[in-house]
Amino acid sequence: MILSRRGALGLLAAAPLALPAATWPTGANAETFAGRYAIVPQPIGDGIWLVRGADEAIAFENGGAIANAVILACPEGGAVLFDCGPSFNYARALAGEAERLTHGPVRRVFISHLHPDHALGLAAFDPAIVSALPATRADLLRDANGFSDAMYRILADWMRGTSVAQPGMTVEPGRLTVGGRALTAMAMAGHSGGDLVLVDEASGTVLAGDLVFHDRAPATPHADLALWHKSLDTLAALPRRQLVPGHGPLDTDGSAIAQTRDWLDWLDTALHAAVAQGMDMTDAGQMPIPEKFASVKMARYELQRSVAHFYARIEEATLPRIEG
């Protein structure tokens, strides 16, 4: 699929952005002052910090800062970043905090996948230090212009200075070292066509990107549910001390993987049942959400977006065609 600028705007707004962002921040370690991002890293291990995104939809009120990012200190000085946010100014603020914490420059930026809340900040860095999987690099070449256009429309001045850029490095699966920090890169898929997972050996931390959502409903604009399930199985089998999801709080007991799988299972079953019952898309978006997801933020919003993403395909695959 080639995503036009109009198509990207529709992708971001598949459900009403009128679902307002709550007063900033909502469980996020970031604040805004007169339209400026202020990054507040949360230490989660020796030389590793989590920067929480708001558990909300992309909206002007939060500057698009809804995704988690991670700062890793390098033993030889400087930092590694895992994801870099939605804009030039967010990425510069993140880099400034990383440099302050690690007493050195940002050595490498890893992009987990194509979505703009994780990737558009890469324009703030020299492409030579930005790394992504081959599938993600291809996705960004296809879609980044459309995402940028959509984000400028939604976020306006928050996006000032943000240009479309591409990673200059390709991540190959396997063990790698950056500034003395040992990492293992894993190429997965399901949330998108290319989902990078990093395992930090020193802290036993899995950086899962948007393959895992925690107490926040999963987003599905490029999802392949079968591949996503395989990736979740792989993640569940990894030895780890903790896991950083793409959205939501730190997971220390494996519950985030199970919760993500439960949501995807329910979503797939519920949408197929809605098609079989002859519901239209509006009715499907208003289906009851199980009580076990009562604590999951943005549940109705993401259900409605997922209806837009999947419903026509399910109808085409399951309903009889009436010719003539």
C-alpha cells in the first residue's frame, strides 16, 4: 500500500481526535511549558532511564508525546536512545537530557518502527547515527512524508523545525555494542512490518516497542495479528528482568505481554462476530468492552480505530459475494 498524505491523515484520525487529551501529564513523566517539551527521565536500572509518554491519543494538548523512549548510558560515555518521539523539538529535549545524564553525546538512536510518535524526531540527529530495521527503513521511505503532513495538521507549532529524514544505518539482528553497552537486536513484526526489539544485557531489560502495550489499548494501523502473536510468543520466552512497552508503564512481571495478547484475541473474535451479526462499522465501534479491560486506557478509541483498520477486510473475507 502506498500511503498518500491524505491517507496518513486518515490513518492518524481513524477515530475522532475529539476524544480529548486529559490535563497534561496523565501518568507521564513529561511536562510542557509554553509549548516546549520538558523531559523527565525515570531511572529503571543502572544507567537506564524510561521517559514515559502520555497514555492518550496524539493531540495538540500533549504535543504528540505519547510514546515511551529509553535512554541507555554507555560505559565509554554518551548515550543510546531507543525511539526519539514525534518531533524535532521533542528529540532535541530528549537528547539534551541524555547528554546531561551520561556526560557525553548521543552515540546511536534506534527506531523501533515507522509510526510518527516514535520516529519523526529522528530529523534532529545526524542520519549516520540513526538505525532501523530494513523493513522500517522501507516503511519510512513510503510513509514518512504523509505522516509528517498529518502531524503538522494536528500539532501545528509543536512540529516546528521537523523535517522528513531517514535512518542512515541498518540494524542487523544479533549482538552489538555501542560505546561499551552490550545489546541484542531482534527483528520481529506484527504491530508493523518491522518491529525492532532491543535487549540490554547489563540490566536485563527488553525494549519491546509497540509490540507490547501496558494498561493502554494497542493501536493497529499496520497490524498483522498472526505475526503479532508470534512475536509476543517470542517475547514471552525471553529471559528478562523487566520490559519497557511502547506505551504504558514499565512491566516487571510479564503482565503486559499477556494483556496485549488478550486484547488482540478479544478484538479479532469480537470483530469477526460483529461482521457475522451484520453490524455496520458504527455499531461495531460501540460494542461492549469486557470488564477485564476496564483499567486499559484508550480502549474505546482504539477499538473504533481497529474497526476502521480491519472491518472491510473481514467483511470481504467472510461474507458471501452477491453477484449482479
